[in-house]
Amino acid sequence: MQAAMRAFFDLPMQTKQQVRRSADNAMGYAADELTKQTRDLKEVFDFCRTPHPELPDKHASNRTMDGFNRWPEGQAAMKAYFAEMERCSARLLEAFCVGFGLPARALHPYFEGSHTSFLRLNFYPAAEGQADQIAALQAAGKEPLGVNHHTDAGVLTLLWQDPNEPGLQVLAGDGSWRLVAPVAGALTVNVGDMFQVLTNGRAQAPVHRVLASRPGRRRYSAPFFYNPSPAADIAPQPQFVDSQRPALYRPINWAEFRGRRFAGDYADQGEEVQIAHYRTDAPAAQQAAAAVGAA
Ligand SMILES: O=C(O)CCC(=O)C(=O)O
Ligand SMILES: [Fe+2]
């Protein structure tokens, strides 16, 4: 998978553009992603589950809520890695459930049959290849970053990081950024927004970002985002709700939330949707904005 990832990003831009994503298809290649309405200094390639592998990728039955897959060379290794991540995430979720006092399979119904997980291949080119973008960001008073600060939207993220190229930082309780150093042979695991909602805030999705590559250094990473089925209405589990701690969030339909997040990543469409907008104690204006999205 690592070799396939490096080989893909080494291809000429014209070849990579042949599998580029579009406003109506979130899967594929992009070199213009926005996080918090700021251009990230990276290239990505995203792909998801193929519901009917026996049919062509473009077949109507293979169109998921995120679009359909478009493959470059190296797809066999990428698909094999994806299958391992699916298996690993389901097991890890069971361990998280047990750790939080839930039955091991309590959250499986949100995923079974039609989960919308996707694997993202990230490439952070060396600084000298990004000179124009860095200059533009600096002129706009923005810090050049590989990925701007965010939380992952789904349930769990299993991240492979290049063991020789640190760059991921997490926001600590004291407001400082701390390096999440890669460990060779290990994955970095974090929980996303939907896990925060499911546990009624008991678990917090960590805010993180990635530094831009240094001169002469290229960085690669591969997060697997373990995401629910489109129809899943994610709400605090009853075990985490009582009179002392009422439900902090209204139910969030996954397809709606993910669709609105992608719209924000793809184009500058104003403030990005956040789970805070679904808080039961959110200001009326924010709740109204969330409801408009649902309509
Ligand atoms: O590159 C990394 O280490 C993390 C990337 C990340 O946070 C993301 O793609 O959501
Ligand atoms: Fe992330």
C-alpha cells in the first residue's frame, strides 16, 4: 500500500487529474482541499467500499452517498489494505464499547452492510514545490499548514503515519500543540465527532492539524475513517444519559452531516457544519442553521 501510494503521487499531474474528484463525487484525487476555508498544503486520494464489486465502479448500484471509486494503478494493494482496515476497525470499536461499559457489539448496527468508511491517502509535498501557495497564505495572514485544525467527523480513525516524518499535532488541554509522534509498525487511533455524540461527550474528538512539509522533505499518511451507514441517526446512547447528564446532542443523520462537511471541504461555502450546532443547548440561530441543512 505504501509503495502504491508513493507511486500514485509521483505520477504526472495530468494523470492524477484523470481521477480527480468533483462537486458531485467526493471520491478520487484532489490538490485543492480546504479545511476551515483555508487551502491545505497537500494532495489527497480518497476511495470507499464498492457495494457491488462484480459490477463496474460507475454502475448506478455502485454510487454511494460519497460518489463512486475511480482507480489509478496500484488498486489491488489499496483495496487489500482497505479490507484489513474494515476488519480492524470493527474489532477496535468492540474494544472501545467494552471500555465504555457498552455491550461489545452495541454500535455495530450503525455500520452493518453499508458503512461509508473511506481510506484517504495524504501526500504533503516538500515546501519548495508549494512556494506560490505558501506565499499566498502568508499574504492573507494565514499559517501554511498541511491540514488546518479540525476534528474527524466519523466514529474512529485508524491513521498510518510515515515513521520518518512527524507532522501531526494535537491540541492539548492547556491550549498548546503537541506532536503525535509516529511509531514504526503502529497505527495512530483517534475518535471522531460521531463517537463524541454517541458517548454524550464522555469521549472528546481531539482537535488536530498537520504541519506543512519542510524543505526537501515529503510526508505521506493514510487515515482510514470508520464511518456509519448513511441512514444512521447518531444520538447519545441511553447508557450515557440521565437526569444529571441530559442528552447534549440531538440525533444527527450521518448522510446529512457528511454531505454538508464535504460541501465545506470542496468549496468555500461559509461556516463548516460542526456537532456543536446540534447541541441541545446551542443558540437558537445555530439550531436553525442545522435544521435548514436537514430540510
Ligand atoms: O497526516 C496526518 O497525520 C493526519 C491527517 C488528518 O488529520 C486527516 O486527513 O484528517
Ligand atoms: Fe484528521
